[in-house]
Amino acid sequence: MNKKLSVLIIGCGRVSAKHIKAINKHKDKLYLVGLVDTNESFAKKTLNDYTDKEYSSKVSIYSDYQKAVLEKKPDIVAITVPSGLHYQIAEFCLNNNCNLLLEKPMAMSSSECKKLYELSEKMHCKIAMGHIYRYFPLVGLLKDDLKNGKFGKILYGTISVRWGHSQDYYNSSAWRGTWKSDGGALMNQSIHAIDLLIWLMSDESVSVQAMLAKRLLEIEAEDLGLAVIKLKSGALASIEGTTATPEDDKQASFNIYCEKGHVALGLNKGKPWLDITNENGKKVNGHYILEQVKKYGVSSILSATNPHTAIYGNLANSIYNNESPIADGISGYTSVDTLLGIYKSARDGKRVNLPLEEDFNSMDMQGFIFDD
Ligand SMILES: NC(=O)c1ccc[n+]([C@@H]2O[C@H](COP(=O)([O-])OP(=O)(O)OC[C@H]3O[C@@H](n4cnc5c(N)ncnc54)[C@H](O)[C@@H]3O)[C@@H](O)[C@H]2O)c1
């Protein structure tokens, strides 16, 4: 019988609720030992809102993450602070032997991401990235079939992430939409979609050409970005990401066009959808749903409502079995590297080779002039 793993959450804002709900679903494997927020009242509120009284009396509240890590020595730390703080907190936790559930984007520069990955290897700690899309039902089955050639040659892929946010959302915290701590629609809202597309295609980015725009929102970074990525296989990936669309009409869609069929999936106003056709043009959605239920049970389909539940379950199993999480530290590094390549290409007005030959930091975008 595996021992239960203790979890400390650092950062008690919007996304922390998804983490606590997910930990609550894995009471056989995980227990919460502490919540940290520089504003302790946020940590207390999160505790009261999402845990029952009996359980919450065993959870400590901290304002200083270093003190919390040194006192609690947690097995897993969930890092859910603004993105510009991921690196320093993740580095401290890894140096203190903690496995990480690190929210996306991994960090704000390619060298920081590489260092975190290398440190995790050196310390024998796991990093699970908050790349939620890799954990959606059916995605694993589709990845296997695309890889083993069931759909023939992969020709190209596209993503559209129309993840509208209001000006109020951006005004709610000083870090949102800044180059230093967040980035814009691509770095924050689209990075896990870019990660999923290239992972499903079992490919690697080799170069990118991109443009950014600011169409509606008063933020420092982009509210719209378009890019074309050339992949190692010769396939192309088209990327569209925006937060300038209506907030109540959020959509994310993924399309992969193949020699023998077509895989499309996505979310529309929070509801997942699917459209998979085989080489004869016949819809085969049912086949994949049945396979998913047979292999992983009905509960795996229901996990679509909070993919963080699947991330925590997979991370616990990865620690028990000494395996890599589905979205590991490498996925954190390569996705940020591709994203920063997009930023560099837009800034310099030219195609950029990937992985980046020199370090690039989202701060290098400071002073970028949007010419629309
Ligand atoms: N995977 C996903 O689906 C998903 C969804 C939303 C957000 N995120 C990511 O999660 C992170 C947090 O986003 P959010 O929307 O919850 O932000 P938020 O601003 O709502 O919450 C961040 C919290 O961190 C706290 N904080 C700041 N500095 C701290 C420090 N040094 N120590 C402890 N606490 C500190 C703040 O007080 C705040 O309560 C971001 O990196 C974001 O990109 C991921």
C-alpha cells in the first residue's frame, strides 16, 4: 500500500479552487497540509470555501512560502502564483526535495524553464505541468493512434483559442496582461493548447513566423496572436489565440488533418465536443468513447469537468511508480520555448529557429510597439 502524499498549495487565487477540489477527489492518495498566500486572508477563505471543518483544522495557513516548505516538508507543492513568480518558488521547492504541480506557463524565459527541468532531474523530483488539455478524456487514445499511423501521414494541425476576458478581469490584478508576469492571450490562455497540438502530432517545433495585435483590451501584451509553426516532420501548425472575443463565449478547438482521416476536438462554452472521421469519411466518435470507458472507466469521462483531478491522480501515480507525468517538465520547457519564439518572431518581424539559440525572456518584449 502506497503512503499518502502531502500537498502544499502556494497561491490562493482563482485557480487554487480547482486544485483543492482535485485533491479532495483523491483522499486515498493525497492530503492537504498547508495553504500559502502573501495575503493570509485569501488562504483562509480558500480553506473555508473548499474544505470541510474536520479536515480544515489539520491544514496550516502561511504567508511565507519558504517557511511553509521548510516546516511541512511536503511531498508535492502546487505552485499557483502569478506566472512571473513560478521560477523562484519552483527552484526553492525543488532544492528542498518537493515534487511539483506547476501551473502554466512554466516560467517566463527559456533558460529558466531549462534550469527547472534540469534541477528536477538532479533532485529526482517530478514536475507535472498544469497543461490541462493533455488530461482530457480520449486525448491519450488519439495520441496513440495518431502516433502508430492509424490516420496515416499527419499533414497539418490548427488550434483556435478564443478565450475572451473582460477589461475587468485584467484590471483585477496588477500582474495580468503584463510582459513581466503574465504575457498575453498566447502566453497565458493558449500555451497549453499549443503544447497539446504538437504533442498529439508527436512532433517538434523547428521554426516560427508570427504576428501579434492589440485589438480591444488595454493591456501591455497581446490580446490577439497568429503564428505558423514549422515542425520537424515537415508538417505545419497554425495557431490562433485571442482574449478579445466575448467573455461568455469561450471556445478552444483542435484540428489535425491526416492522410487517412481527421481528428477534431474542443470546448465550446465549457462543453467538450468531438469530431473524428476515419479514412472513409465515417464518424468514429463512438468507437473512441467506448474505448475510453473500457480502458479507464466512466469516471475518466466525467473528469473533463476538472482536469486538475486527472493531473493530481497521474502525478501521485508517477511518484509511486517513478514514471514521468503525462505533462512533464520537458513539456513545460518546450511549450515556453515555442511561445517565446512566437514573441521574438513578432518583435523582430522575421522567422525564428527553434529551440531558441539564445535565451529569450518575455521581458524582452517590453517596449514592443503594436502597429494597429
Ligand atoms: N491550468 C489552468 O487551467 C490555469 C487556469 C488559471 C490560471 N492558471 C495559472 O495559475 C497561476 C495563477 O493564476 P490565478 O488566476 O489563480 O491568479 P490569481 O492572481 O487569482 O492568484 C494568485 C495568488 O497568488 C498569491 N501570491 C502572489 N505572490 C505570492 C507569493 N510570493 N507567495 C504566496 N502567494 C502569492 C496572490 O496573493 C494571489 O492570491 C498563473 O500562472 C496562471 O497562468 C492556470
